[in-house]
Amino acid sequence: MVRSICLACVFILLLSCYLLPFCFARDTISTSDSSLREGETIISAGKIFELGFFNHSKESFKRYVGIWYYRSDPKIIVWVANRNNSLTDNAKGAFGITDDANLVISGERGIQIWKTDNEGWTSFKGMLRLLDTGNLVLTPGDEKSNSTGVVWQSFKYPTDTFLPGMLMDAKLELVSWASPDDPAEGEFRFQQEEGQYIIRNRSNEYWKSGVSGEFTSDDILPTVSSLLSNKNGSNFNLGTLIGNRNHSRNIKTSSTYSKINVNMRLVMNSNGTLQYFTRVNVSAKWVLSWLEPQDPCNVFQACGNFASCNNKSNKSMCECLPGFEPILPDNWNSGVFSGGCRRRIPICSNKQVEKNQIFRSLRVIKVGEANENSVAKSENECKDKCLKKCNCQAYSFEMRNKSQSRVVTANKPCWIWSDVLNNIQINSTDVLNNIQFNSTEGVHVINLRVGTEANETKQGGGHDESNKQSKQFKQWPLAFAVTVAIVIALALTVFYIYKRKATVKKQGKQTEGATNRVVGTYGYMSPEYALDGFFSVKSDVFSFGVVILEIISGKKNTGFYNSQEALSLLGHAWRLWQEDKALDMMDQKLRAGSKTKTDEVLKCINVGFLCVQEDPADRPTMSDVVTLLSSATATLPTPKRPAFVDIVVRRRLNSMASSSSSKTETNNEITVTLQGR
């Protein structure tokens, strides 16, 4: 009976020790102990991290020594000792400390697989401890000694993971795994260079933080930046901490350790993304909180020089800037864009700046670093600085916007690109959809130099023009100035009507009250009204845009048909705009004799396209239209696809128009009929 009770007590004791790992768990390996064998582990004092042998792939016999989060399933590895020299034999491996103060992994018959490179030690007596920070630290002496020296620590030699307490400097780098199942060194490296964080794919730059300094930046997440720079002061004196006998065994009670947040980590992934993970506590699941590059456009030089990247484009992710063409057309057509683009016509002639230089405004979210950053009192002064340089590619004059201070300064930033333009992103996120029409918050404007007026016409047409044709394009008639005045006056009239809340009757009979019929002048009705019967102030903005394009082209929207291209003037004009041939749509009668510049024509066309955008939310208000047409410095957004471009939609509207009654009914307060030419 007594024997049975004793056996039961022994069984309960063994079971308790099995269920409570701290009965036998240790956080140190010393020179007086035997080496750590496969199947054995050491666990940090607070049970945060664990070190031992692991096999990360069930299909492979390769074995490594590493550190992972305690009880993580599957194992989340944060450090690997022998990442490039795995154990592959059938013999059990061993991990321990040598007499010359080095850590060593040995395999069959004591053959060394991996070893640190500490020098200057003989007959070393010391201790290796795994801290609750995930740092593996080798110190001289034992737990009873008062030594404060640190011989070696894993935080100085990370693999692919950055942990709180590390310090990212020029000497430290994270190297990705070769694959999710192979911890060997991969192709991607994360490091710090000249104050920037950089991801390299082999030797090539793959991603950079703070791409262009003050103008616009690919800033790293503030919490990640704080983690990398160790701003919380968590990189404590390891020697003092370990040598303090009062805290040597219970490190988690140290006031210094309390600054460490073990619930975050930064990983250089094998796919080339830098990933920041967080968790609420040590028992919670990890959540991906941030990563870069976030999309293909964030990759450094994704489209090469003089090309813009738009990851939401329905056609190609990369497009050459106006006046440029792919350097390697075959590669470009096959989706390899890194070769970039070049100018069709040089902007410099015998290193002298030609007269009548033309600039195209581009709204960008990101652009490569400018070569010169100065100040100017006005945009014209900034432009003149650019024109004084024969090789000036673009300039930007940063105006004060709503997010900036109300204090007006005499000088404002002026950026000049005299080398190349690269890393250009347009509409890469939903930023453009979230900003107001007349706001520049989150979006910057660069003015691209496209050459002289004659060259701009030549580039826009996509083929060589004769001298006679070039002169014809250079000298617009006086009638065009009158045309612009008419357009502005018309815009002011419509705007005045809205401001006064007057009611303008349509042609024909108007009947008040509800109606189930959609009526209006065919060719000028907005898509939301023509297809769904929904009317708003943006509906008449659409009609006004159609009239602008009709005035410029000399053609009616409903009277223009070309079955090979489009069934409407809008479709034809949009195709020319997309091909940088917008000037080709201009009425021949408006081309002879005057000195009006082409940018006035392009501005009117641009405003017209802004008004006929398919989504009413994208269209400007009439007050915005008046500002854009009358201001010499207003920034013109890039228009989106107009309505009624598709042939199927046009045919549906043709059917609706032919079956509709001649009677017109509406219950809208404000309605305007705009008759075309």
C-alpha cells in the first residue's frame, strides 16, 4: 500500500514537471555544461523565446539552430545560426561553447558545421543566455561572477528579422530567406545608406524610403522608423544587465527590460517586401500592420526614366510621359518597363535654349529626387530658372495649400529636375479620389518641358510635319482668342444662373410635376440622366463640356461619325487625347494667323474632358470651371475616361433617342439646354 502511494507520488511529480516546463527549462548554456543536443532547447526567463534545433520543411532533412517565439505553431523563426550550412547527416547535432569563446555547431564525428569568429580568447569560461528580447548573449564568467563584458550577441548578426532592442545602422542588414521554407540567404537585403532605408535585389536598388526628400517622400511608418532607430532607448547595456546578480536570473523584472516591447517585429520577406508585424500580447496572433513596397509602382524605377506608373490603369501599368517613347519597344510591349523612355525630339539645340518652350503640367503622387532645390517669388521666376538650363527637364513651384500654414512667405520652394525624371506615380492609390477638386493635398504638380511649340505639335501628331504645317500650328488666329472669351463668358453665365438659382426653361413645353420620362437634347445629356433619369448640377456641367469640345473641333457631338474609331465626337477626341494628338482635333478655321499659344488650346480641351467624365463626382463644379478657364496659373487635373465612348452605349442611346417622344418634361429646378454649333 505504501509502495503504491510512493509510486503515485512519483508519477504525479513527473507529470507536473512535464506539464510545467519550467521544472527543467533553462535559459543558459555554460562552458561547464554539455552541449545542447537535438531535441533539447533553452527558453528565455519570461518564456518569450526558445532556442534549439529545427527542421522548417517536412520534405527536407536539413536542420538548423535557431531562435523562435516560444510555443509558436508553426514556429516563427527570428534568427538562424547556420542558415547557409545546414546539418544534413543522420547523426545528432550539437550546439555549444568552445575554449576560444566561440559558438559552434557540430555534426557527425564532431565535424564543425558553423562557428562564430571571436578572437583573442584561450581557456574561456563563460555563459550563453537567451534573453526575453530574443537576443542570444555570450559573456565571460558564470552566474556567480560579476563580469560585465559581452563577447558576442545575436542582435549584432540578425538574419531576416529585426527585433525591438536592435539598432539599424550602416553595419546592420537584414537578408531575406531564399524561400519560405529555406532559411539560406536570399536575393533581398534591407539596410541603411546615407540616411535612407533601402531594399536591394542583389546589388540593384529595389525600394527606397524618402525617395525625394521634402518634395514628396515614400516615408516609412513612424512606428517602424522608431523601432529601427531605437528611439525608445531600449538598446540597454547588456553587460551591466547580465552581470548584475540581483537580476541575472529574473531578467524580466529589470526596469530596463520593461522598455522593450516584444510584440512587434520587422521581417525582410523572401518575396522582396519589408513586413511589420504586431500583436496585442504574447498569446495573441500576429497581424501584418505595414509593408513596402505596397504595390508594383512602389518598386524603385518600376517604369524606368521618363515614365509614369499607375497600378490602377486598365491598359498598361507604365506609360511614357508626353513627348517620350520607349527606349526598348519590344520589351515595353511585353511588359518589361525598366528600360524607361526617351524624348522623341531633343530639347537642347547646340546647348542653347530655344524660344517658345512649352510645359505640360502633371499631377503626381510621387516623383524622384530633384537635382536643385531653391526658392522663388513666383512660378514664372521658377520657370525662368528652369529655362536658363538647357538640360532642364521639369520644374515645380510648390504653392501653399490648405494643409499648410496661413503665413504667406515671400519665397516658396522651387524644384528643378535637370537630369532625369523617375519613380513617377500617378493615381497609385485612392488619394486622388479623396481630395477636393481644387485641392493639392497629397498630390504635387510638376511641369514637364516638352520642347518648342512646333516640336510639341510634331510630337502630338506622332509624325513629321512640313515647315508650312508647323507654322500653321504655331500661329493661331485672332478668332481663337475670341473663342476662348466666348467659352469663359458662357461658363460665367451658367455659373451665374446657378448662383441666382434661376430657372431656365428648355426649348419646347415644360410641365411641372413628376415624370417617368427622360427628356433632353440628345448628345448633351449626361450618362446618369440619359440612362437612369438622375439629374444634378453636374449634369449641366457635362453638357457644358460637350459644347467646349464642339467649339474647339468645329463638329457636333451627334453629327460626328467614324465607324472605324468611334460613333461620337467624345470618343474621337478622347482617342486623340490618349495618343497625345489633342491638337489634331482643332478646327482648321481657327489655325491661321494669330499668336495664341498651344497651351491655351490644350487647357480648353482639358477642361472639356474634365466636364464630360463618366462619374459625376469626378466632374468639377461650374465655379471650378470658371477658375480653370480664367486663371493663368490654375492646375489642371488629368481627366478620366469620358462617358459614351463605348459603341454599345452609344447604340443604346440612339435607340432611346429614336423612340422618345417630342414632348419634354422635367421637374428639376435648374435646367440648361446648350445648343451646339
